[in-house]
Amino acid sequence: MTDVAGVEVARLSLVPPVYVTRAMAALRTAEPVPTTGLDALLAAGDAFASGAVGGLGVREYEHLVSRTSGVPLTVVRRYQGKRLHWCAGARSREWRRLHVSALGSRATC
């Protein structure tokens, strides 16, 4: 995988189609994420926002996403913040009540 300048940033491998099919089927029938799972997801987001994951801090990650996707950096930053805000909102009981009932058992964060 290369960035917009043609510099290699990652190497991808293939997985067997049967694995993808089974994994997607399991995700489609999964129950909503329990509150403890949302707490863990939010804690991971907080850790990423204040530290480094895989050697990348938030700014380096945003630049990498922008370089590999071609999406302007300002757009990447705007949606990075929205994603953390959305997951934080998923912790509230009212949010879960509204979204889980609207999406059924496929609602996840």
C-alpha cells in the first residue's frame, strides 16, 4: 500500500474468503457491545488521544491516513474528533436506548 506520493506505507496480505464470510456472519449476529466493552473502547480512545499506538501519535496517524487515502488533513482531523465523541456518547443509557432500538441487535460502536 502506498501513499499519494507512491511511498510504501504498509504491506497487505490476503485472507481466505471462507474466513471473511464466517467472520462477517458472526459480526452480523452479535449482540450490541456491552457497557463494559464501550468503557474499554473509550479508554483505548483516550490512550490513543494522549499517547502513541503502534509507534504513532495522533498527529502522525492523521497524517498517515491523509497520505494514504488522499483525504485532506483537515477532514481527517474533523472526523477523528467526531469518532471519539460518538463513542463517548455511546456510554450514556439514553443514547444506547435510542440507537439500539433503532438499529436492532446490529448496533455497535
